[in-house]
Amino acid sequence: MAKPKVASDWMAGCAGCHMSLLDIDERILQIVEAVDIRATPITDLKEPDEEGVDVGILEGAVNLTTNEEVAHRMRKRCKILVALGDCAVFGGVVAMRNFYKMQDALRRAYVETESTDSEGKIPSDPELGRPTQVRALKDVVPVDVHIPGCPPDPDVIFYALSELAAGRIPEIKDERLHWH
Ligand code: SF4
């Protein structure tokens, strides 16, 4: 039987969820044995196969139009979509921006930060995408599995990946969650 194909990507987050995935340590060898890892932000191939993958994993909230594109691309190309981490599950710390006016948040981020010199300005490059209201992944595309946590516990990630590798939908119940 062919190994399930897995791809991951990230949107507005801190990369901590992917770091937590690496924190499953030597158990990653079991995962690599069981699945075909096609693309991730931390490997050479960055985008899921156009022909599709079995499992897509997304970290981060939807904060920019470029994040929306990543969310729609992964949803279109995967059978099972996993929201990895609090930012993807409900917006997480990124959603704190929703308490502020967009221009105030952009000015604070690009002009007023203590490390910004007098040249600081709000970027307007279309490559960056336009800011939107911060949303959870499920508010943009249908999600099949939610793995909460900031970052999610490596044991929970390992459990979820093992279940997905075996062709099952993981049940992330309260007793599996370790809140930090
Ligand atoms: Fe980072 Fe936490 Fe968001 Fe994951 S859930 S991307 S660890 S802030």
C-alpha cells in the first residue's frame, strides 16, 4: 500500500508549531517511515503537489491575502486538512490585532517599534499581500482536524500524525491536551 502523502505550510505564525513537530525527536523516523513527506516550509519543496496529497497541515492564522491563498491552495490539494496550533485553530496571538484599527497596527509594527529607525515605513509591495481581519483557518476553508496548543504538545502531534499515517482521523480529546 502506498504511503499517505503529507504536506505542510504556514501562514501567519511564529514557526513554533513546526518546531514542536520537530520536537517529537527520534520518533520523526517512525513518521518518515509511515508517510511520504512531500513539502514543508523547512524542506526544499515548499508547495503541496498539484496532483494532491492525502494530508495537508497548516500552521498560523489567516492575516493577509497571501495567507488566504495558502489556505485555499492547501484545501484544494489535500483530502484531510489539519489546523496545527492555536493560531490556525482560533486565531491565537495573531488575532489580538483585531482589537486595533488596521492602520494603527501597521504603524506600530513598521514605524513605531523601538528597533525601527527614522526610515521606517509601512510596506506596500503587493507580494506581501493585503492585511485582512485575522481569522482562524476554519473561517476561511473547511478543516477536518484541529490540534490546539501554543505550541501544540509534541506528544499530541506524534499521536495525530501516527493516526493519520494509519488512515484514521485522530481524536484530539481533552486528556490528550497538555496546556503549557
Ligand atoms: Fe507560534 Fe503558538 Fe501560533 Fe504556533 S500557535 S504559530 S507556536 S504563536
